[in-house]
Amino acid sequence: MKSIIKKILITICAMLGFIYSRAQTNTDSLNHKVDSEQIEPYRITVTYNKTTHLIFPSAIRYVDLGSEFLTAGKADDAENVLRIKAAVKDFEDESNFSVITDDGKFYSFSVFYSSYPEILTYNLDPNDKSVSNSRANIHLEDLGFSPSIPDQLMEAIYKKNRNNIRHIASRSFGILFSLKGIYIYQGKYYFNTQIQNKTNVSYQIDFINFKIVDKKVAKRTVFQEKPLNIVRTYSDIAEVPDNKTCREVYLLDQFTLDHDKILVIELYEKNGGRHQRLEVENEDLIRAVLLRDLPLKIK
């Protein structure tokens, strides 16, 4: 009888050992799986008196802060820039936050407090070849796409320098101001202009403006005019030296004109009177060249 009980106990112990071994194996396997899929967080420092900025390769969709020690928000009019700072001075515990972007990427951050952080701007786009210590590509809401694309388009227009328009020019005082082409891409106009100084006196540019005016009063007054905002320029020229030619590309939001309106482009000389004026009809605007028809390398 004792022999039978002994055999039963040995069998039960063996079964328990086997179950424990299997459970341990499954636990180790699960732990290994979790470890292999964990996301290594970025380590950043923040402070109370200064704002830290993080630049993502895509627009920010979601932000989750790990504690009340932090405050964060998207930068005004910038879809891919997050500003973050300490809401509490000298917090000692490590905090964290997470970000999800429009391209489906998940970012995790470990945050530490520093009274004197060495880095205040973090660029998280590893493919951005144009980034330097003080420059990175920002997705601005007024552009609707990364500035690198307008930069590439304006550079291509500037370098190709095609003469698509020959009838819009202003000639006076030895200065020839002409509109060489109008291009369009994703709801933006690109105006390719040229200034020729045929005199021995340099032409210093005070400012240029684009405005919509009534045809009936365009040549007489400045009444009933609508100024247009120049989103950006290619080279931002300030002076045309004597007997030289300079060109500029202007980026504006898309618009059209009523039948009784025209677009006026005015160029003013600084401390001088050799002002120039171009008049553009709606027919010229709607014939703008589609930039996709040009052999451009748009990334």
C-alpha cells in the first residue's frame, strides 16, 4: 500500500514539474516577444523658461502627455512642429509623451528636466538632406505642403527662365520690367519676373506689390483696390546694378479676376521715381502653365 501511495506522489510531482516548466517557457517566450517589439524612446530635455520644438517629417495627428509636469501644443500654422516645455519648475521624476503623425508613425519620448538644456530643437526627419543646425523643413498651413516643394519649383522656374509671356512689360527711365511667365501648382501661382537696368545708375528696389483693381480706374486712381499677399519669393533681390539684369519668382495664392478687374504689379524704386507697373488680365491667369508639364524633379 505504501509503495502505491509513493508512486502516486511521484507521478503528481512529475506532472506539476512539467506544468511549471511549460508555464515558465511560455512566460519567457512572451517576455522575449514583448522585448523584441518594444519602441526605444527618444530622450529629450525641457525647461520652464524656454520652449523646446520638435520637427516631424509629417503632420501631427495625436499627442499624449505622460504627466502634468509637461505642457505641449502644435506650433501656430505649422502642422508638423510640436512645442513642449515644463509646466513645473525643477521636476525630478522622468516623464514621457507620445506622438502619432499622419504618415502612421508612432513616436515615444522620455523627458527630463534641465535648467540649461543643450538642445532646444529636435529634427526627427532622417531623410531631410537640407537640414542644418539652424534650418529644417516646416509644413506650413498657408502653403499646404512642405516648403521644400515650392523652393524646388521656384528654383526650376528661375533656372529654366522660359519666356512664356511676351506682351506684359513696362519700359521707362531706362528700366525694363517684364513678366516672363505665370505658372500654377496645387493652388499656388508662380510669377516669373525680370528687371533690366539699361542705365549707369543702380536701381534699388523699395518694394513690390500685387493688387486687384477696377479696369475703369486702374490708370487714374488707387480706389477700389484689393492687395494680394506675397507668400514667398525666390531670391528677394534688393538692387539691380547698372547695366545688369535680375530676375525674381513670386509665390501667391491662386485667384481669378472678374470681367471688370485686372491684376496690377507695381515695382517701386527706393529714393527714386523710376517706378514700374504691369497689368495682367484674367485671360493671362487662366493660361498659367501647369508645373506638372515641366520636367521637374519634385520629391
